[in-house]
Amino acid sequence: MKKAILFSLLLFIGAAYQVEAQISAGVYRLSSATFVAIGTDPDNKIFGEARVSTGSNVGIEGTFGYNFIQKDEVNFYSGFHLGQEGNRDGFYLGIPLGVLVKPFAAKNFGFLMEASPIFRDERSNYFRAGLGLKYTFR
């Protein structure tokens, strides 16, 4: 299953690169899991991302964000997550607060810092936070 996900991700990135679309790819180590992500250009005012959590509990998550602060060096965003973990029934909702810092001259590469309360049900809510790397293909 992991090989199929990796192959699909690489195929999608390769196809998007050929048509010169502005997409992003990232790897995030959050407190709940490690996520592999593919999404739209994070420098757009509104952006989206599909995430797959790796490890023993493979899950999927859609993230939709709105950039409140957009500068060449930094974006500050919030939005929502909607996801499902592999070992649990039902969906969860999250409200991320994130910062994407792009410290290099080429603004394709950035460091992501994100924190998000996750609301699953009244007994299993939690808070996750972490760091990641994001690259935008332009």
C-alpha cells in the first residue's frame, strides 16, 4: 500500500510539472503522525492540500487554508482540516494555525510550523503541532 501511495504521488507530481502547474509537495512531522502532502500553490490567498498520514495508522486529510498575511518571506494562515484515521470510524475536524517561512532567495522552498486542535468527538479531542518542509513547483 505504501508503494502504491508513493508511486501515485510521484506520478501526480511528474504530470503537474509537465503542464507547469503551480503545486506544492511537503513532508510534515506533526505530533500525531508524519504526513506527506500535495496541494495548490501556498502563496495563493486560498489554497488546498491533500495529506496522507504514514506509519501504522494510515489516514487521509484534506486541508483548506486562507492566508491572512502574505509576504515574500512568510505566510500566516488558518483554515480547517477534514480527515479520517485508518484505525478509527468517523471523521475529525481541525482548525490549523500555521506559518510558512521562505528564507531563501528562490521562494519555492519553505519551512512550515503548524498547530491545530483536532475535534473527533467529545472524548477523544487532542492538540497537535509540528514542523515540516514544503516545496512549490513553479
